[in-house]
Amino acid sequence: MIYLVPILFGIIHFIEFASYLSRIAGLKVGYPMLGYSFQQMFFVGTRFLFIALMPLIGYMVDKQVSTSSYIYMLFLSMIFATIAYIIVFFLKNFLIEKISTQILRKSKVEKQNLENYNNIDLRLILSNRKHIFLSAIVFCCYSLGVFIAFYFALIFHEYRTTLSQMSGVVNGLATVLLTFIIEPKLAKSFDEKNVDCINLLFSVLLGRFIGVAFLSPVIIFFMYIVG
């Protein structure tokens, strides 16, 4: 069980991270909204995997596994998610090409010359500090919200049902920040087909990487020290 949760968690993050490439694919073939719908399709698909993840974590709480085992599982989950992000980044051109093909097939249009949106400028990515910071906070909350709620349910076992429901509060806050602050600017940039929209997208993805690969483990380590 300790290893099954990280594997499933890594798969979820692989799909979600890769789903952002759908927006680039849609832009390249001239169907940005269809690309966005593909992203949402992938994201909704991960919800089914997330539904499977919750009972597994709940089972560990019911069995009252040791806190050290639970913390170990958390670290392992973040490692698997980080590995998933790295794999997606190195396969990004391949994935964009495959998604572009599916978008064209869905739109019933023959394959056409793709617009060039492959240029990634690290300087421009790093210049979007606000979006990197907000993305790091949002996806740190998103990745740890459920785990932390169940962690306290494990510690205060008699209140496990109440505490396990608190995960929705943390994830709700992360969703609000993502929906009302990050997404509108990202969507506007893609609607205008701004050449820098790809760099803005990768700023969000960089923030997500930082939030899961660095910020989350720091919080987990703090939980371990305090616990």
C-alpha cells in the first residue's frame, strides 16, 4: 500500500502535467479552444484516478500505520511526481506532436503545417516571478492537501472522519487561486496567440515543479520533525 499510493500519485501528476501541452498543441494547429478542451478532458480523467487514491490513503489511516511510514509514503509520492514532471519535459515535443494529431483528427482537418511555438526562452520564463510563485503555492497545496488532512486523521484517530474532510478546504483554496489569478492571464495570452504565451505556460509549469519537488518535501520534513 505504501508503494501503490506513490505510483498512482505519480501517474496522476504525469497526466496532469502533460495535459498543459494540449494548449500548445491546440495553438500550433490553429485550434486553441480545442486544445484547452483536451487539457480539461485529461484533467477530468485524473479525477477518476484520484477517486481511487482516496480510499487507499483512508485504508492506511484506518489501519493506523505508523507516522514514520506515512511520512515515508509522502516523500516517495513527491519523488514519483517529480520524476513524472521530468519525463514529460523531455518528451514534450513528442507529446505535443501526438496531441496535435488527435486535435486535427477531432476537428476532421487534414494534417497541416504547424505554427512554430517551440521556442522556450528561459529568461522570459524566469521573468514571470509572480506566476512562478503563485503556481508553486497553488500546486504545493494541491499536492499535499489530501495527504496532510489524512495525516492529522492518523494522529487524532478518533476524529479521523472530520479531519479527512478538511482536504477539500485546502484544495478549494488552491483551486480559487488557480482559477481566478493564474488561469485568466494564461487564457488571455493564448487567445491573443502571443508569442510569449508558451513561456508564460512554462512559468506556471516551473512553479508547479518547484511546489511539488521542493516546497512540498520541505513541509513534509517539517511535519516529520514536529511529529
